[in-house]
Amino acid sequence: MSLWHSVTPLSTTFKTSECTRINLPTQLLPVSITRRRLGARHIHKLSASSTVRCSAMAIDEGPTSSYLQLQDSLLYSQAFWVSKSIIAWNVNVGDGSCYLYGSKNAALSVANDQIQGGEVKIKLQASADRLPEHVIEKFPHVQDYKVFKVPPALDVKSLLKYQLAVAIFSSDGKCTSVTGMQLPGVLDELFSYEGPLGAIFTNDVVSLYLWAPTAQAVRAFIYRDPTGGHPLEVVQLEEFNGVWSAKGPRTWEGYCYVYEVSVYHPSTLRVEKCIANDPYARGISADGRRTLIVDLDSGTLKPERWDNLADEKPNLLSFSDISIYELHVRDFSASDTTIPSDVRGGYLAFTFLDSAGMLHLKRLSCAGITHIHLLPTFQFAGVDDEKDKWKNVDFKMLESLPPDSDKQQYHITAIQNEDGYNWGYNPVLWGVPKGSYASNPNGSCRIIEFRKMVQAINSIGLRVVLDVVYNHLHASGPYDENSVLDKIVPGYYLRRNADGFIEHSTCINNTASEHFMVERLIIDDLLCWATHFKVDGFRFDLMGHIMKRTMVKARSMLHKLSKEKNGVDGPRIYVYGEGWDFGEVSKNGRGINASQFNISGTGIGSFNDRIRDAMLGGSPFGHPLQQGFVTGLSLEPNDYDNGTKSDAEHLLAVSKDHILVGMAANLKDLVLTNYEGQEVKGCEVSTHDGAPVAYASCPIETVNYVSAHDNETLFDIVSLKTPTKLSVDARCRMNHLATSVIALSQGIPFFHSGDEILRSKSLDRDSYNSGDWFNRLDFSYTSNNWGVGLPPKEKNEKSWSIIKTRLADPSFKPQKSHILAALENFSSFLSIRYSSPLFRLRTTNSIQARVRFHNNGPSWVPGVIVMSIEDGYEAVPGLSQLDPIYSYIVVIINARPTDALFTSPALRGRNLNLHPIQMSSTDDIVKDSTYDSSSGCFRIPARTTSVFVEPREA
């Protein structure tokens, strides 16, 4: 049976599209898979050499070990050495006996019902005891395993460098079961370490430290140059308690090195000599093969006034004041002709303050955006750092092709793994800036230019967030050139399943933050980015695959940083991420993970997919034509079957409730009236699968959004879900409507770059590797990139038929006037958000006391949301006064295709006027909004969000 036909797809129930998750039969799991982000797209290209683990297995029988021949059982690691004194194994010993075997040169084998080739044989004592609670807390997935006691006099530390196995023998002396070992538990107990790691500079000495407790020997090869040549020195590192170290002269600074680690590797059942970069690398050669010896504290690496940056950061009084704009470094400037061609797509593009792109960011900053979230900027695979190796496509030729042609995607995908584009979710080294974004990928250039980028973004009033990907690594095994951690301590850094094979639910090579030194590496890396690169926040990719303890500790350590000691205002660093709960970590399967529900109460933000799905319709994994509140559900139906008219109206009402909860920061204890007229808490409002909608304990724990780099852009999803007969004017107003809801909601608003200028990717649902062509941003506002060909076949072909119809229709394409109107509308709503602190309430109690929703219950006006926010008065009992300008605000969102009338006795008799920003805007439609004080009646134009304010008396 071929490997390709052995793949069994794993259903996707989580909220991201960056990966195609797969479930390989365990005997076919490859040592390393050279592939890009998004899972198994290249799985069919794997060679036979990629399955070295299974060379002797009967692969047709499936993954269950009972089908295996005994001699193949060493390929598995089903026993867990969880502490110095305990091995856990899910096996019954009966009246037999259990032994631990070890071989320093990895010579263990099974023959004639016996274990051969081992120098060590230790009898283990089977115990009826349950595993200790601290072990179960760390490894809940083995809580029911049998306990085998290790003799207390055993030299465990030395033995951990061996190939290890445990075996059961029957009463007549025959081996009936044998398996390899998983060692993270005992390694953490015996070798947890908090001392220096990496290259450490002191006076005239450079010291190298490497944590590698299972290694048998470690050497460092020192090179003068980043590539080529013979090593200047080969230094033997000395070990003390699992840490290998060596000292060298300060003249090593600027040189490069690699480690040669002699270590048993469970994926090959051999002692391998692994050539690896330093996990604590802070610089790397252009080809990624050598670690740069670099001192980040060196004055030569600091731009002018770098040490003063902490005092020159944009003001941030509260996390509730944050608004986030997500941006890819290359997208920002690759197509910007106002920037010199040699720096387009890189760090230095941000230093051209009068470029079209920077002027655009300045405008957003003036409107209210506070943080620029940069997609991965660490060293990732998928893009060569040396630009002269990139392949390119002639854009003029592509521009000559029809808007619905499949030729554009053919040319782009033909070179997609050899061009300069990738989102970057392929981590190789977490602590090194990506070299392809630097003008020179060798030496320290990438460090200096990254710092200049941060400085430049800060100078226009924006803080910088880094997208960090600690949940997985691009490569594993002893041979892959992009493998690092799995070469240093094989089987430790990556999370493994019950059979000992690497978990791949995140995409590939899941990391295990429940292990002490994995958590330490993550936190050390964050602290490095915060202190040495002065970034202002971190967005955690697939945060739910990281343990809650790790996230809480990381936030705490970041907030302990100070200007005085570290040159950083740590308490102003915001942390948020994707709290999706799936894979082996779901339902706390590997400990309490940082999922949406678990993270509540920590002050860490998580993305609110509920408001996204309610507004747009369905989910990223549902039918592409499923409509939502702002895309025409019930009111402007498309060809998708929502059931009866009553069914569609019910869905619209339910969607409205989900949006209300989100607009109130998705607070789980917030009380509101639902569509049935009942008072319920946010956590009592349910999603389609019965899960609570609300999960947050405070406003800053909710990141509201309708679009991100994943899935289609906002304009594209609106164009896909709305009826084809709808005008582009109407679609543009729906785009405005969606961004206005996010801008005016409590919590943290998050926007994908281009939301404000109708950005299109020609309906590409997953542009992670679709090149500059499909990912273009045009800050001249001439085009939104709609209709540049059918999106790449791999992720989009099943929808090509409905996509083609839309791309071929010229009426779908917006004009420059539409783009400019969208930008003004977006800027206006941001400015409205920052015109009053009432849109940025800081506590749960304040939101509960001040925010009200009015168009509720079974008699609601379909498609209309009405929210009021009340302020108090100085020296008057009750609510405190927060806003010196406005005492009362009413927000009305009309998603209907016609004008809406809404009357409320509770809103009668007020001195409400349309917000001055809307009154002075170029949007003539919103100016037709009216309010009659005597009746409490509002008239709101179709597809319009209107904000009414009650000014305080002078």
C-alpha cells in the first residue's frame, strides 16, 4: 500500500484554516516532512526514505501494536519514564516480570523471544499503586497506566544517554512485550535547569551553553565565515548535569558555529551525529546552516536613540485602548513603488516615512489604530533568505489574462516554493529575525534593520506586536536541515502520542510546553524579543496547544520587565492568541491548556470567532454560501438553502444574540435579553454545537474580529456570500457595516490589513503561499486586487465554479471611489471609538452597568441592532463620569436592504444628535439618519451604522 493511500483525514473542528490536519497511521509517520505550513499538501511527494521507522513493518495492518511482530516493537515508545523512580506502561505483567534494558551504542534487538544487544538489564518492580498526583497532573493521558518501580540505587542520569526499552517476560522466560521509552518526565525531574544558555558574552570571553542531557558527546565547530571553508576550531564541550559548555575568546564574535551532538535518536533507533544550530541562536547565516556569534547588547547593533525608545513609545493608558491592525511584512511594501525597489518587502521599507504605505499607516494611527501585528518575522522555512535564488513571474503577462482565468494561479504555484513569499508559519529558530526581510541576510544586518523597523513604526504612533508560533516546528528528526530542537534532545521538545510518534494536530511537529525546558525556551525567547527588540505585544498562534501555565507565566515574566532594569515597560506588553481547543490537547488532554474557556481570568486575550461567524455566516469550514447577519441572512437570501423562511429568521435572531454578546466583550457573566425575551448570561447563549458563546472574564480577554490572514478577506467573503445580483455599492456598505461593528464593540478590535480598503485576494481562502500576486496591497488605492484570476487550485478548486462566476462579472469589481469611501468610513468609526472612553470600558462591572441592548425579544425588528452606553455625572450618585463630552451614546446597526425604523420608550426625550464625525463625513447616506426625541424613534438608512451622541451641557 502506498503512503499516499494510507492517509486518513482528520476532521477539522477548530477555527483556523492555516493547516490541513492529517492522521497518519503511526507506523507510517515520517522522520521529517519537508513541507510548508498547512499540513499535508506535499505528503504525496514523500519518498520511501522518509519512512525509515517502518522499514520492517507490515504496513497494511494499521497502527495498532497488537498487529506488529515483536521484533518491530522497539520502533514504538509506549512506556513513559515519568520520574526517577517510576516507569508507566499500559501493559499487564500477570505472573511474569518486567525488565529495563539499555544499550549505549543502540544495539537492542529482539530475537528468539529474548532481548539482545544490551549492556544494562534491570528488573523493575510492578506496583499496584496509582501514579502520583503530580505525575497525573503533568501527564493526564497516562493516568491509568501501570506503575513499575525503578531500583533507587540505579544511576539514572547516565542511563538516560542510552537506547532504552522495557520488556515483559512470561513465567517461562519468553519476551511477550517490549517497547521503547518516552523520557520527558524523568528529564524534567533530574535536569531542569535555569542557568545560562546560548552564547554568553562576559568581558573577553564567549561561553557556549547547551542543554542536552541525553547527548553522549557535543562538539562546536567554529567558522570564520557564514558559508564554506573549514572550521577554525573544533571545540569539545564539557558536561555538567546535562548542560554542555565551552569557553572561547571574545574574538569569536562575528564568527559562526554549529553543534555536533552525538545522541540516541528514537526515530532511527541509532546513535546519530546530529549537526544543529544553537536553539538559543540570535543570529544565523543566510543559508540557515550556521549560528552567528552575536552580542545583542553591542552598541554597533543599535540604531541611533535605540536605548531611548522605551521613553518614546506611543502612549498606552490601558489595554482597553488597544486596536490592532494585522500586517505581513512583505505585503506591506512589495508592490509599493514609492519605496526603493531594493528594500521593498523588507524591514527597511517601514523607515521610509513618506512612502504610500507609511502614510497609510499614519492615517490609521491618527484614526485610532494603536498596534501593528506583524505576521511571523522569526527564522522560518519556505523562503530562501538569499534573494538571488528566488524565482519570479512576469506580472505584466499575468495582467493580460482574464479575471477568471486559471493561468495566473498556474504560473504562481509553479514557483511558489522558490519565490520570496510565505506567511511564515514554518518555525525553524524562534529567536532570530527572518533573513529574507533584511537587505543582507548574513551577519548582523537583520538585527539592525529589524530594530529600525520597530523604531520607525513607533515613531508614527503605533506599537508592534509579533506573531509567535511556539506550538509547532517545521522539521524534526536527525537529518532534516531545518530540524534543530529534535537533534539536540530527541523526543523531548516535541509532543508524542501513546505510541511515541510525534503529534501533528497543529500542522506538524507539535511542541510540548508542558515540559519544563520547552516552557523555559518559550519564555526566554519572549523576553529576548521584548528586551532586545523592544516589541510591544505577542500574538500566539494556536495558543490552545500551549499550556495555560506557560501562558500565565509568560505574561507575568513580561510584565515584570521595567524601564529601569530592562529598558522596557513590561506592564504595557499585551498578550493574546488563538484559543482553539482541538487535537490531543482538547479537553485538557495534556494538562490545562490555554483554550478560550481555560484562559478566562488571566488577562490574556483570545480571538472571538463567535462574532465573526455570526456576522459573516457559517464558519470557515462550512458551505461558502452560508450567510450571516451582515451578508444577507434571511433579508437578502442567496442560493444557499437555510430551510424555511421561519428557519432563516430564527438563524438571524440567534446570530444577532451572538453579536450582542461579542459587542459587550463576550463577557460570560454579562446579563442581556435574548431573542426569546429571556434574561440570560453570555455563557448561557449557545453556539450551534451547544458550546457557550461567551467565555471572557474581562474586556481585554476578548479580541473581536471578522477577518484575519486566514480564510477569505472581508470583501471577498461578502462578495461570495451575497446574492450575485447585488450591486458593488451594496457590497461595499456591507463591508463598512462589518468593520463598524468591530470598531464600536467593547473589548479589543482587530482588523486584517486591507479591511479598510476592500482588499481582495481574488477569493483565495488560504493565501499562505500564493505569492505577491494574490496577496497584493495597493496603498495608491487604485485597485483592491479583485479579479486577478482563479485562486490557487490546491485550496480553492472545489469552489471554482461559484468563484468563476463572480470573478468574470465586471460589476463585482470596486472602483477607486469605492476604496476611498471604505477608507474614510473605516477611519471614521475608529475615530468615533476614540472620541469617547465609553467605547473602551475597562471592567466587567462597568460594561454591565452602562451597556444596554434595546431591540430584543421575539418582536424585534429583524436585521437591526441597537446599543446604548450611559455615562454618569460628576457629584451625582450612581454611575461615575468617564466622558467629559458625551453623557449618552446610541449605536444603531441596520443590516437591512431598506431603511429601518426603531422606536423605544427607553430612548425617548433625549438630546441625541448624529455623531459630529459622521455629520462631517463624505458619506451622504449616513447623514439621512434621524432621531425624534418626542417619540424615541430612529430612522436609519439601509446597510448603515449610525452613532448618536448626547452632548453634555456647557
